[in-house]
Amino acid sequence: MDAKIAKVVRQVAEVKAQLPYVQPGDQGWLRLQEQLVALRQEKVLLLKQQADGAIEPEDLEDLRQQMQWLTRMAKLVLQVFDYTEDTASTSTVPEFKDQLRAAYSTEQSVVSSTGTIDLTYCMISHQYLPSRGVTASHLWKHRWARTNFLELDNIHDWRNGLLLAKPLVWAFNTSRLSIIPFNYNLRSYEVYVMDPSIRDIPLLDKLKELQALSAEELQIFESAWKKDGKQLTFGDMHGRKLESKGEEVPQPYRRVLCFQYGRALHKAREEGWLAPGVSLPKMDDYGGSEGSGWRSQMDLFFLCKDRAGGAAHAVVR
């Protein structure tokens, strides 16, 4: 056991020796930080195994220091993997949207005075809308493609995306809205609006702010988003479930949605979006049945985030 611990210590030193040669925040720096977190965690586990129920005072102190280091490092790395307007995907890879449309939409169009308008199904508003206003949104952002933090082999895997109207993409990308995978049903994904200040904003108003569309396209959006004489708002999306009109039922990567929800909770606490005593859905499996290769990283990072971020949120079922 001592030899294994000594090997990990050497590996930590080797990785740390590379840090002065990379720019903080870039991809090389992130990879080194990920390696350090994994090595530190391995050392903690080895020390626990070595203790075998009888931890000496010096080992206990070492464990305490290791966990403090992991907490600080997790908080630092999580700041890099944050959902903000700066991290929003800008990729226009046509194959990615084609895959998502095959999975979640069917081919539909309408004829206007200026030609044919292609339509795509929005999985949250549950409507066919002009395709130029519906985005193939990356859940794990395109700019993070070179990192393997959540073990995604292909950033353009269709399970790393959803078809969403642009206002809803904006809300997701800025942590104002989350899509929560519920553990009691592996096929259930529910929308939660985190930021109360956007609840009364009409989707159409935000769409006009985000993108210039033709008069015919806007007319379709206006008609689709009108209910009982009023325009649908972000608040009307709260509680909706993901729906599909294509070949597949909704099956985005649960671990990525859980990660975004955790980051959104952290931001909600920082911004004061959560009223005292508010009840929020609980994640307790960090992704359901997708596998266990990434589980220890997720558990560790969420544990560290909660320690650094304040009181735990309430639980509802």
C-alpha cells in the first residue's frame, strides 16, 4: 500500500511540474487539473484503505488536508465549466441538427408568400416552429469539447443535444432554466425555471431580441405562442416535460443535465433567485443508469460544490 501511495505522490508532482507551462483556463490547464483531482482522490482512497478502520492522527490530518484541497480545486474547475452567455455554443454543424431532427422531429413545412418555411419541433414548447428559430442546442457546450470531464466521446452525439426554440436555449445557457431528469422515471425530463425575473417575459419578445426573422416566420411564432389571447411566457414553460415527435423518445445525457442543474442551483443561490424555504427537485443518482465510469467524479464535484456553495436545497417528490 505504501508503494501505491508513493507512486500517486510522484504522479501528482509530475503533473504539478507541468502547470507553469500552460495558460490557466485553457484546455491543457483543464486536463492537468482533472488529472490532479483524480490523483488526489485516489490518494484519499488509498489512505482510507490503509487505515482499515484504525486511522492514525497523522493519517486523519492528511485526509482532512486532501479533502480541503479537493474542495478548493473542485470550486475552481467548476467555475470554468459554467453555463453563461459566454459559454453558449456557436457551432453550426449541420449533421448535429440533422441527427436531432431525425430523432425528435418530423419533416414539416408551410408555404408562405415568399416561399416554403421549414419547421422543426421544439421539445419544450411542444410546437412545430420555423427552423431558423429552433436551435440544435449542445447540452455539454461545444467549447468544452476537448475536455473529457463527463466522458463524452463525441460532442456532436445527438444525445448531447435538444431541439429548442432560441429563447429557451438562451435561458438554459444562462442557468435561468434547467431540465431535470427525474429518478423515478428514466424517460421523464421536466423544465424548471430558476430565475423568477424571466417568468413573465413573453417568449416572442425574447426571440425578437435574439434573432432577426422574416415577417412570415414571426407570424408563425406569434400564432403558436398565443394561448387564450395572451403570449406564452417563460413561466408557462415551467413544469413542462420534454416531448418528441421523431423516431426516438427524449433521451439526452442525464449526467450533463444533472451537471447543468447543479451549476444553475449554485448560480441561483449567488443571485438570490431562490426564496427562503423554496422546494426544489433533488438529484440523488447523478444520471440514472448511464454507467459508473463518471460517477465518482460527479459525486466528488457536487459534494465539493455544495460545501462551497452554502446550504443544501430542500427536497420534493
